[in-house]
Amino acid sequence: MSEEKQANIKVNRDTCPAPNLFWCRVLKWVVIGLAGLAILVLIFGAGIFIGGIKAKFSYRWAENYHRNFAGPKTGFMSDWRKMPAMPGDFIEGHGVFGEIIEIQENSFVIKGRENIEKVILIKQDTVVNKKGDLAVGDQIVVIGSPNDNGQIEAKLIRVFNR
């Protein structure tokens, strides 16, 4: 049995000789530490990448807000002393009431309050409260969510009888 132990010790010493045993252990921990550091850097880089995508979306959306949603008539900073904003300065971003003036394949244009035209996108999960198809001239209410292109993605469309 003592011969087997000596053989095992000799094998271990052959892979990492006795004088260098300490340095072999240090090297092993250095390699493990560098691998851990590389993994942390990759995770941090992924976080920065995802944060950049979110910031880019937010920046583009804010940059086009006035154009997309027809913000205040006089611009955002024209008269900042006038508080609060007048009721007609902002239009609805999540819904609209009006008349259909144009129909396309998966969208239509509605003329709303103060003749403001909005593009409404119809998706697979959109609920339409009407038997049959929508037609030009129908009076409707659309509830949905705005996208960054200034369109409303409809969740519910209710058609009123004439």
C-alpha cells in the first residue's frame, strides 16, 4: 500500500514538481480569476448594450414626440411662463374619436378632433365591435397604444351607428 501512495505522490510531483507546487496552485487560481473577470466583463458589456438600445429608443421617441403627437401648437418652449398648458394644446396619444377617411390593408386613417389625422394600425389581437368590415365614413372610437412612428396600435375599435 505504501508503494501505491509513493506512486501517486510521484505522479503528482511529475505534473507539478515539488519546488513549483506553490506556483502551480497560484497559476490555477490566477486562471480561474481571469476567467471570472472575463465573465463579469461580458455581463457588464451586455448590460451596457441593452441599456444603449433602451436609451436609443427613448431618445428617438422623445425627439419625434412633437411631430408624432402634434404637441403644443406653439412648440414646447415657446412660452414656458404660461402655466398650466391650455386644454387643447395636447392631443390624445392612446385613443381617438372620429371618422374613417381612408382604409388600407392593415391600417386606416381617422380624422379626429380639430381635423387631426391619425394612422391606426390593426393587429391580430385588435377587437372590433362591428359586424362586417369597417368602411369610409364610419364614426369610431379607437383605444390603443402609440408607437414611435406616431401611429396608434389599436386594442379596441368601437363603431357607432349613424
